[in-house]
Amino acid sequence: MDRGQRLGVGSLSRGRPAPERDVGRWRWAWGLVVVFVPAVWGYNWVVMKEGLAYSGPFEFGAWRFLLGAAVLLVAMAVSHRPLRVSSVSGVAWIGILQTAANTAFGLLALAGGPAGRSAILAYAMPFWVLVMSWPLLSERPDRLQWIATGGALLGIVLIFFSNTTHWRVDAAVFAILAGLAMAGGAVLTRRLLSHEGCDPLALTTWQMLAGGVVLAIAAVVVPERPIRWTPTFLLIMAYEVLPATAMAWLFWTAMLGRLDAGVASCFLLATPLIGLVTSAVQLGERPAPLEAAGMALILAGLVVVGPMALRESRSRSFRG
């Protein structure tokens, strides 16, 4: 078994194995992406909300991504993967947008608003990805993509406006900025993976390290209270570093190497739904009637986009 096969997700964007073996590996990775990533990132909004009781947002984010990058550097060393990337500046910008800005704005939104609604507003991201992908990647959305994403966006708007009295205006703005930052990072990631053949593991590792360094600088510049290193906070950080960062970001990067950025991002529409449900269970946040209508629209969008993305992934598996 070669090195690419030992890290199955990474091999998705490199080489051209036999079609049958490639499809098998892609189905395994697909299951991880469409189930694992939205579940982990959805619940992560609750975990981050809890973590802010022990740490300021910038230092919290810095520890998360610097330790996550360290885990992936060990994985690269063990698997003898190349450390070089095709575009240092491109990776740096992805780290600034997708890691540092997205995380910082998301944590600032959580500091002033509910976890479930912060997640939902931030995950208007697929709409911004579709808009950005058209001029930057020449990935023109078709009618179904526009309808599905538009319906999901309407659902997000309904959820947001159902309880505006509970929001601070700055928290709402920060949540929207988090989605915009992640959308920009997703489009740049897709460009590096599809146009320059960048290795997904190397790209994930270096953009994570770049973003962690930016967040660490912000933690030094912006006064924050010191971290309380309690057993609870250590458990929170373990969740942040391993499933929510090292694993989920690697799978998300690999997915961007196989699908159009707009299609890939639509699968993350399950993330805010999970965030809303888990925040209701764990934090006692209760959805209003309009929020229920919004969730129905999001689910309808997923039903439309899901089979479309699956057909596209199978087609790409055979093209190599």
C-alpha cells in the first residue's frame, strides 16, 4: 500500500488509481464528509460557546489551530508526505480568511449572541461561495443550485429575524463576516486544489498554522483575560484540536478538491441545523415558529443539492 492510500482522504486529489478502487475510497471519504464534518462543526458552536467562559476568543482560537497544525505536521512526518505547497501566498491568504478571520468573527458572534443562531447566520456561507465561484473559478451555478441555496438562505433569514430582540447588532454582523471569510477561503482552496494540484494535507496544515499565528498575534495585541486551565477547558480544547480542527478541516479540504466549491459548501447547510438543535438541548436555546419554518427550508435545500453532489462526485472519481 502506498503512502497516499495510508491517508485515504489525501489520495483523493492525487494520482489516478483504478476506477473501482478510487470509487471505493471516495465513498468512504464521502461518508466522513457528509456525516462527520457537519455533525462535528455543528456541535462545535456549542463547544466554542462553552469555551468562551474560560478563555478570550483570540487566545482560544490560537491554541485550537496551532495545536491542530502540530497534529497534522506529525501526520505528515509519519506518512512522509511532502511539506511544500505550490503557492505560499495563496495558502497564507486561505489561513487568514478561512482559519483566522472565520474563527475570530465566529467567536466574537458567540460572545454576544446565542450559539444556534450564530451558527445559522454564519452558514449563509454557501450563498457567498456560489457568488464568488462564478467569476473566480468559472463554476457557473445551475438553476437547481440557485433554487436550493436561495431557499436555504431564505430559511436562514427567517431564523435570524424570528428573534432579533435577543441579538446584539455587532454579534449579527460578526456572524455574517464569519460566513463571508469562510466563503472566500473555500473559493481560494478550491482554486489551489483544482488549478495548481496542491496536496490537501499540506494545504490544510499550512493554512491552519498561518491562521493560528495570526490569531496568536491578535491575542497578544488585544487585551484578554487569562485562560482558566480547568479539566473542563482541557476537554473542550481536546475536542477543538482533534475532531473539530485536524480531522474536519482535512476532510473539508479534500472535498473541495473533488467538487465545485458551491456544491461542496451546500452540504455544510446541515451544520447550522445541528448547531441549533444541540444548542437547544445543551444550552436551553429554544427555536421560535419562524425558526422551525427556516429549518424546513434548509432541509429542502439539502434534499435538492445532495443527490446532485453525489452524482458529481462519482463522475469526478472516474475522471481522476
